[in-house]
Amino acid sequence: MNIKCQCGEVYTISMPKLEANLDVNIYTDGVVEGGSVPRDIKVFKCSSCGEYRYIAQCEKVTNSGAPLTEPTSEEYIELIKMKEFDTPGIRVKAWQRSNDRYRNIDSLEDVGVKVELLKAKIAEIPSVAHFDEYIAKMEAKLAQTTSEIIEKKIEELKSKRVEVLQRVEEKRYLEELKRKQEKMKNAGEVEISYTPEEEENMRYLLEILEDDGAGLLLKGEILRNLGRFEEAIEMCSRISEKHYENILKTITDLAQKKLKKVAQLRD
């Protein structure tokens, strides 16, 4: 989609691709993004006139322009000081943007989960020796008789053996993760901190967000991000809706471990 700022500058916005299996990451602070689903942006700062605009209030045009980028965390702090943009939705965006600087940094918890998942995945990989033995048997049979079926089976086995050999990279990656895990155990968790203005916004959200399922969930995550773990657990305990079970468990588990960093949800 292409939009035009009131000053005439044109921007192109990446839109979600409609696919059967969406490539998305879902985080505990409500952010949903991935290869096929770009970040949802409501406002932007025009690089030409320097003004902040709501995308919904801009004219849609056919010609494309520069890629539209989301405001920085510092720009969001500027935004919420303006009456026009001081809304719960924009304040939530400001908090989520503050979390972006930690979003792609693995915590010790993240690394531990990756290690266990990769261990399970590698355990399912059949050994190369298994394929070598089977191929040898098939080739011995083929030497005694001509058979297109056996020839085809040998080719399939050789192809699968190549795939197994390629999976050796996963084993190397596992060793790298284990080394990283040990290093982080000694060094400790990533230090999560917010600026005074960001913390003020987060505390204000605790006051204005609704006391319904979604609102309580966001409050629970904000409290966890702020290091107020017992309050986060208590807040999450107020939610009874079944469809929040996965994220509730994740936030509660992280709070019990006294971890502040935003985390990616897992199935």
C-alpha cells in the first residue's frame, strides 16, 4: 500500500501476505511480526516535513515511495506528549518499541529452550551408517538381478543420506548454543532497563488499560518488564479466559524465574 503525507511525500507500507502457513513470531508484549507479517504501524514521522501523521488519515496513492518506518522509541515518547497522539493504543506501541532493543537478544531462558528443541530434533535424525548399510544390501541385490524398483530405492536412499549429512550443521549449532549457554550462566542474564520516560509511560498504562482479559494480560507483562514479578503473577491470576492459557503460562513462568525480558511465545 502507498500513502501520501500532507506535504506530498509518498511512502510504501509493507502489507501482510495471505498465506496458509504464516511465518510469524508472537511475543509476550503482544507484538506479532515475521517474514510474511510486517510490524503493524499506526503512525509515522515524515522525513520531508518532520510532522507526525496517522497512516489512516493519509491519502492512498498508486505510485510507490520510500519504505515507511516505525517511529523510534524516542520518537514515540515525543508522540505521546502530544494530545492528538496520547491514546492507549499509541502508548502501547511506545512500550512495545522500547522492548525492541531486547527482542532479538537471547536470554538464558531462550538459549535453554533452543538447546532442548535442537536436541530433540537431532535425536530424530537417523544415522548415516544406517543408510550405508541399507544401500549396500540393495546394491548387492541389484548385482544379482536387474530391477528398476531396486535402482529407484537406491537413489532414494542416497538422496536421504545426503540430507542426513547436511544435518551435521545442526549438531555444530547445538554445540555453539551449549557454549553460549555456559557463558551466559557465568555472566548472568541480559540487563533490561528503560529510560525514566519509558517507565513513566509503562506506569501510566497500568492505570489506563482496561481490567478485561487483554488489558490484564498487558498489565501483567508490563509489571514483569518492570521487575515487579509478584504483582505480575497476581495480575495474570485474574485472567480466566481459556484462549490466554499459553501466554499466561509463559508470562507467569518468566515472572517466577524473575526474568524481565520480552519473550517469544512457543507452541
